[in-house]
Amino acid sequence: MTLARLAARHGVATAYSPSEGVTVPVPDATVVAVLGALGVDAATPEAVSAALEAAERADRERLLPPTLVRRHGGEHARPPAGLPPGTLLRVTTEDGAVVIGEDWERLPLGVHTVEAQAPDGRRATSTLIMSPARVPGPEHRTYGLLVQLYSLLSQRSWGMGDLGDLRELVTWAGRIHGAGFVQVNPLHAGVPGAPSDPSPYRPSSRRFPDPVHLRIEEIPEYALVGPERREELDRILAEAAELRERVLAKGAAIDRDAVWEVKRRALELVVESVELGPGRRADFHDFLAARGRALEDHATYQALAERHGHHWRDWPEELRAPRTAEAVVRDDPALTARVDFHLRLAWLTDRQLGDAAAAAREAGMAVGIVHDLAVGVHPEGSDAWAQQEAFAAGMSVGAPPDAFNARGQDWGLPPWRPDALAAAGYAPYRGLLRELLRHAGALRIDHVMGLFRLWWVPQGHEPTQGTYVRYDAEAMLAVLVLEAHRAGALVIGEDLGTVEPGVREELAGRGVFGTSVLWFERDWAGTGRPLPQDGWRAECVATATTHDLPPTAARLSGDHVILRHRLGLLPGDLERERSADAVETAEWLGLFQRLGLLPEGPGDEQSEIRAVHRFLLGTPARMVGVWLPDAVGDRRPQNLPGTWDQYPNWRLPIAGADGQPLTLEQLAASPRAHALLRELQARTAVGNVRAGAPAPPGDARTAPPGARPV
């Protein structure tokens, strides 16, 4: 019982419930290991008792917690209760204003500092996060596109989609088809070195973007490369063209490492041979000043990883921590030059991200670009090196056993320590969100349930031997809402799968949208049949699929079952699985017919895909997302969970129904894509007019003949 009490004080679960009425105890060894990662010795009964006594004594003596969270205005903004009578409170706002006393209702939004002085002489300092009550929401219903950027190659790409392609996509989708947003995969910095992990969900740094996404020719200095280096640059361009043709014409998978190799050489040539003009240099220096030490650390890691490999725990001892590495870098001109190079790349990438965001606004997008926040980072990456005190050593994030995976999951991502976040006033989290939201109309948060709790797996243990560790959800949400408010951005949570009771309600109460996928929306508590349209929630992005699920054409045809069988991923007999899948598909198609959404009748793939999206637009969902490959009938999933080298995860270009890769130019000219998006545009516009929103301009936004308005 003493161990359980100690664990509870630190948010460590000693049991969990995988389903209603089922409780699974957590092994004591797991609890002890997790507490150890939180800096709490629980190895013996005596140590447990001592740790519990110390924690209780600290609670009695503490005036303030490390971080206080308040919602702006009214009773939610009151000072902490339980302070000794006569305690003096002093708040210094982030703008430098000083407020004495307990009148916190008029404190501005922001991150402030609270100082308390008790009559007995005790003093305490705490971070105060004053947050709005809710994230801003969209003014009207909108639809948009979902795409993995690397998969969208144009005739100008260097072997994978880039930020120039993103700018073209948002301009086309917004101006021609009235799309309100484009959601992309995480553009976080990848782990350096080859072969790299192609997954965008296991990055080196979540705070800074990857320069592999740069459109090289659109860097202003590119055009200024002199004739003495132009021949070398032309050779690089020829290699880039070959990479592009290998993917588009020869059936090769996207090779991120090869793309980065040619881009790195081009960038070195441009940076080394062309000086920045005075205006550009001033902009660069302002960028560096605004990001400060965090960016310096990231660039330093990149430079050191080039020389020593990315496994920083194997580096010379003086390089294993940022502050001791600084002196080494200062005394090494070659390293200093490489740090400067990576600082320049971060700036260039940021500016092209800004250009894409501006293009989305200019195209009339109601939301703009939706960026994606991965759930964690690589244990050998930049963030793990630069913020070692914030991560739990020897732990990995994953998922407990469930109906879909009896062995559980270990994602290989080190978790943030909740105590370290609180002690730092959530500065690592605030900095991450602020950077990601700079050029975002909205932010999608992968596994948003992680703001409440995460499944920690001790190193060397099976995922089944993990446990949940709870975070201060009120603080995590407060920081999220504050930073989204400042950026004027929406927040979308990926809340698919097992969700703790009350989490979706809490997220909705703070204005965070959820994610609803057609095939999962059933009346699970009742008939088990497809959920009627009026039963769907409004505060969500409604979609037919995601990057981890089969494209709609594969789902409707049953091709996804055959693919899983071919790769040995089916849990049962092929024919039985195909039969069950066919029954489920027929159930949905029958519903579409009864609702008048499939007047053509089943059997025509394009009509069925349009019916799927007509159904989504008939729900109350404020945002409807279209998986861009669905617009051209692509049957291949971008990622097939449970596979590694058996399937080209994260390396496939968008293709047509025949499996042949399509360029962005070909996609934009596709009659099939045009027909689907034109109908989505029209139905969205008509639905908004009926709801009282003004009609957007342009005859392309009127309903096509025969359309049933939402």
C-alpha cells in the first residue's frame, strides 16, 4: 500500500483498465522503475517510506506549486487557496508590469511570475499561466485536403514533395476548389545520417522543421550563384532530375536520404558562394535572436552529428551535453562553420513555410495549413540531447495491450517528465507549440490523449509490462489554448482508439476538435450499426481515412484485406476476413443508397467515393477532410502499421487508380479529382448559406445539377 500511495503522488498507475469492468495490475518492478525515472528511489520498502515521508513534508512546507494555471477572467482567475493568512503575493507579468495582492481577475493572458512571502519568512516563486477558456473555432463549416507532403511530387520536385509544392497545392485548392485547409504530415527535423528513419512521426526535433523540404530554386541567393560554380550546380540539378524521374517514371520508392544528399550539396554551394544582402542578413539575425539558445542547440547537435554520428550517448564526454559542447565548438572553426550552416538552413526553411502559409491566406482559405505535431522524438535526436533534463531516462512511450494488439506497443520515444515540465514552467512545451504555430492555421496533435497520460515502458521490458503516467492535463491544455489563441489557430486532436472516459469531453470544453473516421463511427453502445449522420459530433474533422488506414478505394474494393494477407498481417483466414469486410462495406453502401447519396447504385468506385464524402458533409462536423489520394483513386496506404521493410512505408508517391505515380500537375488536371472537389466545394457552400453564412464569390461555388445540399 505504501508503494501505491507513493506512485499515486507521482501520477504513476499501479493498475489500469483496458476495458469496462476489467482491471489489470501493474508489476511492482515496473512501478519502481518508472518512479526511478522520475527521480524517486523506491527500490526497497525503506526507500519507499522515506520517499513518501519526504514528499508529504515538502507538501506541508511548500507555499506554491512550481506552476500555477488559471483561466482568464472571473472566478477561474483567483489566487491559490490555503496560503497562510497575511501572505503577500506579487505578480510580474511577461510584459514587466507588477501586480501586488490577490486581484488576479484583471491579469492579462500570458506566462507570468508569482512571488509569495509568508509571515513566517518562507518565500516561493512560481510560474503563472493565464490562459483563455477555449481555443478559437472556425467561423463556418469548411472542407480541406489531407496529404503527406513528401508523396506529392511536381515536375520541379527533387525526388519528394517540398514546400514549393505545398505552396502550389494550397493556391490551387483554395482558389480553384474553395478548400478551407490543407493538412500535412509532421515537417519536423529528421534524425541525421543514412539510412534514416523515413517516418515523420519519429523525428530528431519537433520544434524545428527539416530543410529537406526546401525548394532550392526559390532561395533568393540561388539565382546569384556565379558562373564559376554554375557548372557544379547544373550537375546537382541533373542528379535531382534523375531522382524525380526514378520515382515518377521508373517506379522507385521515395529516397529521402538521396534527396537530402543532393539538396545538402546544393545548399552548401549556395551558402558558401553567395553573401547575404544587408536586408536579408538583418532578417536572418532577427530570426536567430528570436529563437535564441534553443536553435543554437539544435544547430550544434546537427553539426556534431555530422562528425560523430547521431548516437550522442557515444560521443566524447564533453559533447554529450549542450553547455559543455559549446566550448568545444567555439574552439573548432570547422564545427563553428557547420553550426552557422545549419542555422542558415533553419531560417531558410522557416521563410518558405511562411510563404506557403501566406499563399493559403491569399487563396482565401478559411483555416490554412494544418501542421502536425508528432507524439514524441527519437531518443538519439536533437531534442533528446538538448533537453535531457526534461525526458525520462530509460523509458519509452507506447500503448498497452488491446483488442487489436495483444502484445502492446513500444514506439521507441522517450517521454517528457511531468515533474520537469512543471518545474520549468512548461517552457519546453511552450517553445515547441509557439514555433509550430508560427505558420499554422491549425495544429493537429497526434495521440492527443498524451496530454492526459502516456503509457511508459521501462527499457528492456515488454510493452505489456508498462504503466500509465499521468500529466497535469489542466496545465498542458492551458499552454496549448494560450499559444493557439496567440497564433489565432485551431487545434485538432487525433483521438482515435482507446480514450480514457472524460477526455473527449474535456478537450471539447477547451475548444479542441476531435478526429472522426467514417469506418469507426458506429453505435458501439447499441446496435453496432453505422452511426447516423445526426449522431456525429460537430467539433471534429470528419474523414474517410488517415495515413495509417487504407485509402477509400482499397477499403471499398477489399484490396486492403488482400494486402494484409500477402504481408502476413491478417489475424484469421483470408476468405473469412474478406467476407466480413464485404458485409461491412455493403452495410455502408446500403446506408448511402437509403439516404439518396448513391443514386448511381453500388458498383462504380468513383460514385461510391463521392457517396462517402456526401455522407461526411451530411454530418454536423465543422471540418471535413479529404485524403488527397482518394481524389484520384490511389489504393496504396502510405503507412501499414505492423510492417517495417516488408512494405515501403512513408515512401510512396501519390498514384492513380492504375498505380502509376501522378505529379501535382497531373493531379490538378485530373477530371476525377475535379469532379469530387467541385461537388465538395458546392455542397459546403450551400450548407453554409443554409446555416446563415454568406455565400463565397464565384460561380464555381454553386451546387452542380442534381446535388442534394447538406
